[in-house]
Amino acid sequence: MKRLHYAWCIVLASFLVLFFNSGARYAFGVVFKPIIAEFGWQRGPLSGIFAINMAVFALALLLVGKLYDKYGPRGVLLVSTLLLSGGFVGTSQAKSFGSFLFFYGVLSAFGFAGTAVPLVSTLVSKWFESKKGLAVSLALSGGSLGQFVLVPAVGLLTEALGWREAFLFLGGAVLVVNLTLVLWVIKGDPHQMGIAPYGRKEGVRSGSSGDLTLGQALRTPSLWFFMAMMFICGGGDFFSTTHLVPMATDYGMPPVEASTLLGWYGLMSLLGLLVAGPVSDAMGCRVPIMVTFAIRVAMFLFLYLFKGTLGFYTFGLVFGFTHFVTAPLTPVLATKMYGTVNLGAVTGLINTVHFLGGSLMAYLGGVFFDAFGNYQGALFLMALLSGIAILSTYFIKEVS
């Protein structure tokens, strides 16, 4: 019987890392109003803490990418897990705006950076020569299922015990699961184990004179179009996951039902992931990305016009399908354009821009609400930006 390639063990480990990372990340919208109720803050300041978390996270990705290329994934995952768990436990004990800002806004952000989609997708990409899109999609589906399972669970836990206990639970779960995987399963890149990536033909080596450094990549127009698209993508992602639950409850949806809606949003993102990877293997990355943003234009305009239970469920399910589409395609597209030697640095920059977009729009969503009492202006802005993302993707040259 043919022995299972170790690359598939990496996929499974990556799936579990993202299950808890993404579940923890996207649960913030569920605890948003309970935190406001306890501290008496407006939405703008709390959105600002989330925006700082996203900005620190985004900038930390640059460091994570370089550390990954130099030292491999294990050390990065280990330190990041300790920071993320410590940040969540500290958040559960926060007594003031300053302490909440430090533990959630800063400390946990560094932890997220080394345990999130950018590092995991880069890790999996280096283990596969063929079926790369499928493998990355399977690994990243852990994030979708984590959102589907953990976000409603956090909603129930918050309803029963409080948001502090929810953060304490998440911090403990991340610590136990990630440490187990780092110590026993995740071994590093394939060359560090003396084996070839899955699907590589005998005698073929990775890396070539065609691989570009980050500086060389920055001198290509396609990378700038790529980053513009990813900035807008992040804005749409984190505007939606931060403000969908508060918006739905503003229009009368019960908090537990709204958190369950965000869970279904996560499950639909799994479907999008499983479609995006194989489609990219068959026909390239640009077409599924452009279709994704066409759907987003329609959904932001739909929610601008239609509220109520049906409107929120339609938006959550359809937009959720698009949420993770670019995640497996980013390392695949970057590999085609710039090679694998400096993949961590290149994807680190691309994902930094993505999450800076998320930081900005998560913050502006709260600002729009505090200024106008609704999210209409933010929804229209996101529809406009999504249209621009279609044009940016069109101008990307998929093969350098």
C-alpha cells in the first residue's frame, strides 16, 4: 500500500490551527455589544480597538513572513500561540479601555499574525507541487468550520456566562491545540525533512533563477494591482464580520440568532473555499476573484436596500461564500508570479495590505454608525470599492 505523503498531515494540522484561530478572530462581532454594555463605550472606540488589532496584526505579518523564510514555521507558531493565548486571557481580565487595548489590540494581534491564514497557506503551499489549490483550500476550510462552530458557541457562552468567560475559553483552547500540533505534527518545510513536496517529479528542484525577491516583485505593476485588490478584499471581510451581528440586532434580530447567522456565514465560506481551490487549479486565479467581487457589489447594494431577517440571512449566506475565496488563491497566484524562494516575504506584504484594509473598514463602520446612526454610507462605500477591485484584478498578469 502506498504510504500517505506527510504533506497531508501538514494539511490536517493547518486545518486545526485555523479552526481555533478563525473561530477566535470572528467571534469579536458576537461580544461587541456585551462589551459596550459593560463599559459604556460607543461603537467607534471599540471598533477602534479592533482596527488597532488588525493594523498591528497586518504589520506583524511582514516580520512573520521574513522569520518564516529564515527559520521555518515551528518557532513562529510556538511564540505566536503563547502571545495569542496570553492576549485572550488578559482580555478576559481587562478592567479599562487601556488594558483592553493592550491585551486585545496589541498582544493578541501579534499572536494572530503567526497562527493565521497567511502563514498557514504559505506553509501548505511549500508542501505541494501539484494539487496546491486543493490542498490550501482544505487546510483553510478549518477556518470556515471554526467560524461555523465556535462563533455560535461563543454566543451561547457569552449569553450564559459572559464575554470574559468566552475569551478565557478561547485562550485556553488555542494554547492546548496549537502546542500539541507544533510539538508533534508540524515539522517544517519538506526540505528540512529531506523529502520532496507532494507531486514533484524526480530530479526537479524548487526555486530557480526566475524567482523574484520582494524588491524585484515591487517593481512589477501586477503586484500593486494585486495589493489594491487585497486591500479592498480585507475591508469587505472585516467590515462584515465586525458589524453584521450589531447591525442585525439593531433591526431586531436576537443576539444568539445573530451569532448563529455569523456561524452560517462561516460555513458558506467553506463552500467558497472548496470551490475556489480546484477552480484555480483548472482555470487560473483571476476569474474566480473577479466573480467574487461582482457578487460582493451585488450583496452590499442588496443590504443597502433590504434589511430585516431575510435581508441579513441573504447577505450572510451569499457574501459568506466569497469570504475566503482569495485566501487559498493568494499563495497560488504569488507562486505563479514570483516563485517560492521568497514566498513568505511576498505573501506577507500582500496579506499586510489585506488586513490594513480590514482594519480601516472595521473602524470606519463604527464611525459611520456613530455619525449617522446607521451603516448605509459604509455599505455604499464597500459596493463602490468592490467594483474597483474587479478592475484591479483584471490588470494582474498571472504569470510573470
